Amino acid sequence: MYQAFIFLLAAVVAVPIARRLGLGSVLGYLIAGAVIGPYVLQLVGHDIHDVMHFSEMGVVMMLFLIGLEMEPAKLWRMRMSILGMGGAQVFVSAGLLFGVAIAVGVVWREALAIGFILALSSTAIVLQMLSEKGLMKTEGGRSAFSVLLFQDIAVIPLLALLPLLAVHAVEKQTDSFTAQLEGWQSALLVTAVIVGIILAGRFLVRPFFRMVASAQMRELFTATALLLVIGITLLMNFVGLSAALGTFLAGVVLADSEYRHELEAEIDPFKSLLLGLFFISVGASMDFALLADSPILIAQLVVGLIAIKFAVLFVIAKVFSLARDQRWLFSVALAQGGEFAFVLFTFATSVAVLDATTVAPLTLAVALTMAITPLMMLFYEQVLLPRLDVPSRSSEPEADTIDDGRTPVIVAGYGRFGQVVGRFLRTNGFDVTVLEHSVQQVDLVRRFGQKVFFGDASRHDLLEAAGINEAKLLVLALADPEKVLSIAKYTRKRCPNITILARAMGRHEAQKLLRAGVDVVVRDTFHSAMNMGEQALQLLGVSEEHSQAAAKTFRTLDEAHLLQLVDYIDDEKEYITRSKQNSLELERVLSAEAEGREV
């Protein structure tokens, strides 16, 4: 209890001060850990590494939440950046670090292990930092996430590689069940576990959550969410795989689940608390006695590691054509050692690849690069970004305060589509609350005397402030299909009785929205295209009466076919087969009508 009190006190005192100074919460946690650690105030002991192992659950939960945001289709679209950028970063960085180690007299086996371990970056620090600053959805943020994902996957083969680098055969010192198996047996078990997670997520977990949710006890749902994450973690440890990778995979499988938002809400507080504890334990683990004894060596390791990784990252960003400011963001964010280095250095020592005297300064250097990263990000934002003549994304204004009372209609998105809907409702006597996330669009509309609130409708707190619980209608007129779908899913779960009207960019998006519970879907260009088709018929000699009848038939059948195919959007083969059948039916009906006209 005393140790828990010290950790919580350090966080509560240090983090608000660090954020007020513009340093961010991550650096606040690291400083707090360094101060209470065994080398400064000595308020916590040398068992800090036990705390770090426990707090690594924060990293695991963070990967699970990220997985919930990543639909398999989105992950597939990212495959080039994951394999291309991630693979290039790991192998090029490892190669250069290997060369430097060889140059200073390290034997090749040790140099290879050091190169690969130091090539990894900190998933926990980078993603927490980018999320806090609202940079995750930028080009540089997405690229950094792709590289980190590849690195997390790369930990698995690294754990297999390290024992092979031992000079003498060493008995495997790992608790994983796969340590006792032959190579082919281990590979088969790993494959079975991964396939099992995917199948269980698709066919078992959802019915289980449905049963738990029916009990209508929030604490039970929280317990179930934690059970899922901890269970997968234990399973992955049992077979010797990365727990973070396993929970990320489970998150991806559940990304399109109807319980996605509840899972996010229940896990997030635990993730945040454990991540804070992890950062504090990293700060407390810094061996300042070693730093005092060998300051020049440690400084060379820190500067050398950051310089090599930054140079590699910057070149990769240029090869993959990232914008100039995004190259700097991408390179600054990932130019540090990672939390997996602590695990891999310990494992490398246990299998006699590296000795303790080699690992100690390297571990300290990794911890220091992690502590320096928030300062480097601050330098990027305050010094580099203004000189690049690119407006800082953190300078975006705060959302407006919505204090006008409640209206029956909320319109999210006030571009060319939303304006027509909003103006039409207002001119017919209905009050409307309008949310728009583009600063330029808000300024433009306000110059014409229309009232619009600035804010991102995908933020749940903003929807609550706009009166989503009391509104009768929610009109989603945004041009971002993924954001529209996300808001629709959240609103349907939060407010089951509200009527949702949504704009869809195309047929497939419309079917996703219908499956998510949207009441009315309007395809962006469908009705204007039908109007043009009707006029085209008239110009070809068809009478106005018959062209209107043909348009009505086409519209009615097309809408019916749209609804019929909603259940098959995940089955491409069946979807295509039924689409062909629907096209033939549509052609047959319209041909019959045309023949009737001619008679």
C-alpha cells in the first residue's frame, strides 16, 4: 500500500506540473519515476523491475484499443506501409547499429543481437504522445503506427533468433510451453492459437458479450472486458508470443462488433493508469550511479542511437514521399529505444548472448532516449514546425461551448450537402444544432449570418453537449465515410430511439450504415444522377411521363436490392452473385416497360 501511495502521489503531483509547462504527461511520469526511484529519493526500492512487468499490461491494453479502431479492411490497406516502412526501418537500423558495434570491437553475435534490439522503438511512449497531441491521424502519425506494428510483430522472430546466437548451448530459460516443443510443433501451435483467436472473436466472443450485456450490470461488462484481455495475454505468454500482438489481433477481430464502443470505454481507464505506472517505472529504473560513473560512454550511446535511427527514419520518410513536416514528425517520434529492449536484453543475458556488464549501459541508454523523446517532440513543435512554414496541428481552436439549449435536430457536417439539409429544415420552422469541424467552413458560413458550432461530431462529449440524448433526429452529412459510420454506431447504441439519417458516398457505404442501424441513408450523388438519367431519356425521344415512370421503377428496385444485399457485404462471392441477379432483374423489368411503351 505504501508503494502504491508513493506511485500515485508522484503521478498526481508531477503530471499536472509537466502538462502546465507544456512538457506532456509522458515526460511528467518519467520525471516522477526518476525522482522517487532508488537512485534519487529512494522512496521505492530496487524491485522496480517487478512493477514494470506488471505495468506492461498498460501497453497490452493500448494495443487492444488500437486494434478496436482497425477494421481488417483498413489494416489490409496499410499493408504496404507496415511491411515497407516497418521492414525497412527495422532491418536498415539493425544493419547500421550492427556495423557500429563491430567497428568498436564487439563480436558479431553480440553485435547482431544489440543491433536488432536497439532498432525497436517505444510503442507506449510514441502512441501516447501522438494521441495526446492529436497527431495519430496525420500522415506522420499513421506511418509511425505502421512501423511500430511491424516492430511488435518482429519481437517474435527475435525471441527465436537470440538463442541461436549463443556461443555455447544453453538450456532454455523460459516458461513458455513452446520451449519444450520441436520447431514444427511450435509453429503449428502458434498458428493454431492465432487462428483460434480469430475464430473465437468472430463466433464465440460476440454471443458471450451479448449474454453479459443482457444482465445490464456495468461492473460485469467491465470484468468481462478485463477477462478477455488478460486471458489472451496469458495464452500468448503460454505459447511464447507477444501479448501485445495477441490483444491487437483480438481488437482487430472485434473492430466491427456492436460492443466495440463499450469495450473501449471500459478498458481505457485501466490502460491509462497502467501506462502511467509503466512510464514511472521506466523513470525509476534509470541507473544514475552508472551514469555518474560513465557519463561519456552513456552520452555517446544515447546520441549515437538517436542519430542513427533519426537518419534512417528520415530517409525512409523521404523515399515514401511523406510531406516535409511529416518527415520530421515521423523521424522525431521514433528515434528512441523501446520498452521491448528491457525484455529482450534480459532474455539475451539469460541465453548467454550478452553479459550483464554489456547490457547495463545499453539499458540505461534506452531509458534515457525514451525520456528525451517528449523533449524532442516539444522541440519539433515549438522550433522546427514554425520554421517549416506549416501551421501546427496543435494550434487548432477548441470546440465551441454549446449553451443554446436543446433542439430536435442535430446536423453533423455543414459542407455543400449539410447546408442544403440545414437551411431546408430551418426555413420550415425547425430549430437545428449544427456541428462542423472545418475552421474555414465555419468562418465562411458565419459570414452569411448562419449559426454553426465548431467541433468534431465524432467526439462523444461534444455530441452529449449538443443534446444527442434529447434530440429526435441526427443528420450525418459528413464527407468522411468512416467517421459517419463510427458516429452512427455510437449513437445507435447510446440513443436507441433516435432517428438517424446519414449521407453515404456510395452503395457499399450505404449498406454498412444500414447494417449499423441507420434509419435513412441517402447516397451522395444517386438522386442527382437519376435526375440526369431521366432528362437523358427525354432527350432521346422518350416522353416525360414514361421517363418519370422508368426512373421511379429503377429507383424503387435499386433501393430494394440495396437492402437485400446488406447481409452479404462481408461475403464478396455471394455479394457479386446476387448483384448480377439483381442487375438482370432490373434490366428485365425495365425492358418489359419499354416494350409496353412502344406498343
